[in-house]
Amino acid sequence: MRKLIAILCVFAMLFSLLLASCGSDKPAEDSKEESSVPADDSSAADESKTEPVSETTDDPYRDENGVYVNKNQLPFKEEWKDRKEFRVLVYNNNVQTTYFSEEVESLYETTDDKIREAVDMRNREIEDKYGITVKAVAVDNVVTSLRTSLAADPICDAAMPFMSGVVAFAEDGNLYDLCEFEGYLDIYAPWWDQNANESLSIAHKIYFSTGDISIMQRIVSNGIAFNKKLMANYYPDVNMYDLVDSGEWTIDKLYEMSKAVTHQVEDDGVMDEHDFWGCLGGGAALYFGSGEMVMGKDADDYPIVTIGKSERTVNVAQKALTYANEKGTWTVNVSDFSDQSDKWNKTVQMFGEDQVMFYCFAFSALKKFRPYDVTYGIVPIPKYETEQEGYYCRCSNLAYGVCIPENVEDAQFSAYMLDLMAAGGKNYLTKAYYDATLKGKDMNTLDDERMLDIIFSGIHYDLAHVYNILDGVFSVSSPDQFISNLQSILPSAESKIEEIVERYESN
């Protein structure tokens, strides 16, 4: 089927892509343990009506009203109108109590009102114009259901597994290359994440990506929340936003400020979840805040290991490990808790009850702050050094990998509809999540809104994380062991990379 479609389609001209972690992200295909969004967590949203982006511009991807649109998209085929539905395979909220899909169809009362409104408006626009109803095929396990579907009759027209799960289908040649659909889907349009495209392509093939069709890549990315009351008490002369703007928000600054305020509350000789901490979390996120990755690409778009291959990656890794492995003085992790039951909710409680000044968190935790009377701000993961150009964070592999399975009934229809949904997401969904839900509800100042701009523009995707390669690179008891540990696991990692490349090239 794919070869026939490839012959019929005009391949998109490939051109240079735009260049552009922290909480404990754990895949929960079979577990409800880590839930950052309780099932009964709902909140009143901004009463203002969600409207599409509308500003006069010469942007080639916007119409005369400033609305995002694919101006080069081919006309909608007449025979597609008989299809009636566009089905997207997504996660329901039975097992994934945090990382379930809310962006394809409004299915859950717990979803913020503005998100529901945005999804409904986008879908209604598509139905009114094209006669196609967007439907979520919501299942417990997208990977299992997609594998079953590929062996039988298709149950969907597109799918959105976690990136950690979609890679197996890409390697097996079960997915279409999203670059194949010129005139139907423009993978280089602004509603597709170009950081994701650049990172996730292999041999100039993009079998899965993400963008404004989804909000999950933002939900599972990282920032640092700071308790404004505690900051006023301990550092009345420090403005966190000025630190970020001046470039002085660094790992050293986080360490210095956190260590100065950490102290024991219970006089038991043990530093744990019952004491006062400057920081909660950190770990490997401090490495990725430098802009460095574990894996990158060579000039021919093939994956390579980058960590340990330059002096900077070694220096950054050893500094991050030095600070992370300094126990009991400035930061605490869930592994340090005396009581391991309900540990994830405990982290939020500690921050909400003024027991932690800085909290390195995934954005999925924001809703869980709401029951607490805590005033907080948001800043990015700190830089490695002041000279560093920008602020960065690694996206979790729990982000959705949007893809087209090889056995769909009409791949061009699938591509066309995905592009409509992504462009509509740019007009409605991202605005609802970013402006209304985050900025209007959870952020308190214009400075916090600006910090979100910085954080979300710095999201990067690491193939090592996506493909589960070199995950143990930071698992050392001493920074001095970093090089020897890397050297010991590097051969198996490079062997896995060769296998992945071979499988891609054979597709």
C-alpha cells in the first residue's frame, strides 16, 4: 500500500529544519501510580470566549484575517465527504489518569472548560466546512490497540501513542513518512513543532511528530516553580525574573540559594520529606537545561551519541551530577523520602505548604497546586553558565507521537485531516491551553506569562530518551564515574543506533 501511495504522491522537498527535564516522568501504560491530575480535579475557567488567532500579518501561513491556514493545501476531495468521520486513536483516562488525551474530542468533565471549548470549536469548524466529524477512539493502551489494528482491519485513520511507544512502529515500517504528503500535510508549517521534526527525523524521514494538534508535549515538559512568600522572606532583594532576563539564572545560582535556606525541621538527624528544602527535584534536568543532549544527529540526519564527545558535555554532566549527588544539603528527591507511599502527591503538598522554595516540576503538576494557598512564579530550568544563549528543557517521551499507520483506508485523507486539526489547534487549542488555562488561571503576573514563552520555546526532544538508549548514563554514585560509566554502556548504545538506522533504511 505504501509503495503505491508513494508513487501517486509527490514527495515533499526536504530542506533545512529550523533550529531552535525534571520531575520523575514515568510511562503509565499499565499503572495509575503517578497521577498529577486527580479524577475529580476540575476547575472553573476564564469566562471569556476562546477565539482564534486574529491579527493582520504577511505571514504566508495565515489568511487575510490572520488565521492560521495551509494556503497550499489541495482541494478537499469530493469522495472524502462520504467518510463522515476522522478517527484518531488516543489514550482514555482509565489507566492514564494524568497523561490521557483531551485534545481530539471533548470526553471528560475534568478537562478545563477552555480546553473543551477550544476542541469543540476547532472540530465544529472542520465539520461545518468539510462534513467530517473528528472522533477520538479512546482506549486504555494505544500501543496494544494499534498493534492489533495493524494485524486486522484498521480501527483509526491516525494515532497518537506516547513517543516511547510509537518508535517500535516506526522501526517496523508500520507508519507513513509524514514528508510524503505534499499538498495534503505540510510538516514544515508553524503548527508542527520544528524542534520535534528536526530531532525525531532519521535519514530525512519523519514517521511521527507533534505540534499544535496536541498539548501533551507542553504538559510533560519542565520548569521550576518558586514560592513567592518564601522568596520574600529569604531573598527580599532578589527578583527571579530579572535573574532569568540577565542570564544569571544558572545551576550555580540555584544551588547557592537553595543550600543557604535548607534546614532540618525535625531534630532526628535525618533529612527527608519532613524538613525544609531549598529545592525539590533537579537531577538530569540540570544537564538538559544546558542545551546539551545525550544524542543528536550528524550532517546526514543519522543519530549519533553526543554526550561525552565534547568537553562541554562532560563538564555539564559532571557539574549536574556533583550537585545532584550532594545529599541532604540543598535538594530532595522522592527517593530520599522516608515514606514512599503517595510520594508524588507528597511533593506537591510540600511545595503547597511552604516547605520547599524551588520545585522542579512537570507542567502536569500545575492543577495539583490549585487546592493549596500558595503564591508561586515560574522560571525555566537554569542555564549551565551565564554565557549560554538560551534556556532549554528536554521533553518527556510521554509526549504524543502523531502518526499515520500504514493500513489506514486512505493515507492522503489522514494527512489532510491531521493538517486541518493541527492548524486548528494553532488557532484554538494552544491558545486555550497556553493563554487561558495557564496564563489566565495558574499564572499571576505578566512576568510569569513571559517565562512560559521562554520555557515552551526551548523544548527539545532527545532521541536517546525517545528510543530508551543510554538511560543509565547519569546513574552513578560519583561524578568521577561518569566517563567510565559512559564508556561501559556506549558499545551497546551504538549497536542499538546501528540497528535503528538499518531498520529505517529498509523501510
